[in-house]
Amino acid sequence: MITDSFGRVHDYLRISLTDNCNLRCFYCMPEEDYEFTASSKLMRVEEIEAIAKIFVQQGVNKIRLTGGEPLVRKDAGEIILRLSKLPVNLTLTTNATRLHQFVDVLERANVRSLNISLDTLQQEKFQIITRRDLFGRIVETINLLISRNFNVKVNMVVMKGLNDNEIIDFVEWTKETNVHVRFIEFMPFDANRWTSNKVFTLKEIIAVIENKYLIERLKDDLHDTAKKFKVTGHKGTFAIISTMSAPFCSGCNRMRLTADGKIKNCLFSKKETDLLTAFRKGEDILPLIYQNIQSKEKELGGQFTKDFEKIHAENIHNRSMISIGG
Ligand code: SAM
Ligand code: SF4
């Protein structure tokens, strides 16, 4: 078991397959001319499989593939199929622009639950946020997956003044559709135009929804980062990920592996440990994994507190979200 100095067992690994992406969400990828990591520096299929096995031998039972956009990698299908042989719950976070090409692979790999990002239900706003015109395809793919009985969670980053006026539209979507919307508080990363007054908090989200609907609190799973709810009578559910206003660090069981093979023990950690270089030299990476997790801070990477209004984004040392792997 990989345990940190606060006794938290780490059994969930998020692997970034690439920092490349075919969208340009401004809150995630700082600039249009962001330089993607060269493919020679990315973990290769066999390396991902071998490193994942080392984590699984230490008790990891859940793996999420993410990025960048994991499905822009040509060998994404092979990676999914190889990892599906491990005794883990395998899942994926994707922007769904290429997901329609992977439905059969996901079914073969027994991946039944997916997180799909969609921050707006308005085509024009989608273009403003992502700087690309792929809204229609994403919505079609979400509908396709729901019709094929996948458990679809839709991630919506709520940004005050940009899409907070769509919260009700997203909740309305859960009325007749078995979709699970997750409202995510806007988080600060390198150069992502974050300011505290753009955070739309858990309390604010609840207030908007309660103003219109009767809602029920649902039971959260162990280690859940999302607080789950449903509108009475609706088929789908909604949840809120309140990293900024009500963090959930005490139950954290997550480790992250960047696409260039560095382990990060927290989304906001300043430090990272290079596993890939050691692995390529034939060294034992287990001590590196344990040292990294032992050095995990109690909360929020030790960089700020839930008093998020005092945060100045320029004082936070981190990669951009796209190069961490969300
Ligand atoms: N490309 C995939 C996608 O968009 O789902 C996977 C990677 S993306 C970095 C993972 C998740 O992080 C997405 O749901 C995205 O909306 C979220 N994310 C990125 N930047 C964020 C930020 N600044 N605050 C909150 N969530 C963010
Ligand atoms: Fe790409 Fe996902 Fe980041 Fe948007 S949120 S730029 S889709 S990695």
C-alpha cells in the first residue's frame, strides 16, 4: 500500500497520455502556440503498461487515463486494451471529439464509465471557450454513449460571468436523460486567467438550483471528490466538485503521472519526481514513488488554503492543467 505521512492510502492513479489536445480551452491550455512535449519524451505504450503494473502491485485499483486529450494519441486504443488486462477499474476523461471512434474499444476493454468535458450547451460559447468548432460532434457522441448504456459524467467548469447562467440548463438536461453533470469550481493554474472573483462556489451553485428545484443529497462514495445530488424525479444526477471553497484533501487517494513520466502527488504540488528517466535506465522506481508520496502536503499542495479569495494566481507554482493531466 502506498501511504503518505498523514496515513492516506493512495490506490488511484491518473495517467496522462499526452499534453497534446485538439481543443484550446483557455482555462487549461494557456496559449494558442503552447509547445507540446516531443513524442520521444512521452511514455511509450510498453512503458505505460510496465509502470502501471508497478503501481498495481502496490495496491492501485483504479486508473484514469487523461491528458491533454488522451484520444489524440494514435496508440490510445492499444493503451486502453493493454491496461484493461490489469485488475483495476479503468476509466477515461476526454473532450469526446474523437470518442466516437473508440466506442468498440471501450466496450471490449469493459470501460463502462466516462467523464466528458462540456462547459456550455451553446454552440457559440463553446467556440469562445475552446477556440474550436466541434460542439455538435461532442453532443452527438454523448447521446450515442448514453444510448449504449455507458455511465456518462459531464464535467462543466463553472466560471462566473461566462457560463454560470447555464447551470439550470445543465440540470434540466438531467430531467429525461440519464446523464450525470458535475459542476467544477474554476481552479488556478499557470497563466489560465484565473481570478478569485470568477469562482462560482458550491454554495452559489446550490442556491441557484434550489431556487428552482427540490433537490436531494445522494450518498457519496468513499474518496469521492464530488458532492452528489439529484432533482427529485429527474433521471440523471448532478454533483459539485468544490476544490476551491470546500476542498476534500483529507480523503485524497490520488496520484498523477504526467505524460513525460513524472509523478505528482497533488494537482497543486510544486514538486514532481521523474520516474520515466529512472525507468529507462533500468533503475527501481518503487523507492521514488514512495518518497514522492511521503512528501505529500496535507492539503492543496501546501500552496493555499480554502480561503481562496486571498489567492494571487501568480504566486502559485505549478504546470498548466494541460501538462499535468486533469
Ligand atoms: N481533455 C480531456 C478533457 O477535457 O476532459 C482531459 C483533460 S482535462 C485537463 C481534465 C478536466 O480538467 C476537464 O474536465 C477540464 O474541464 C478540467 N479542467 C481543466 N482546467 C481546469 C481549471 N482551471 N479548473 C477546473 N477544471 C479544469
Ligand atoms: Fe484540451 Fe481538455 Fe484542456 Fe480543453 S480541458 S484544452 S479539451 S485538455
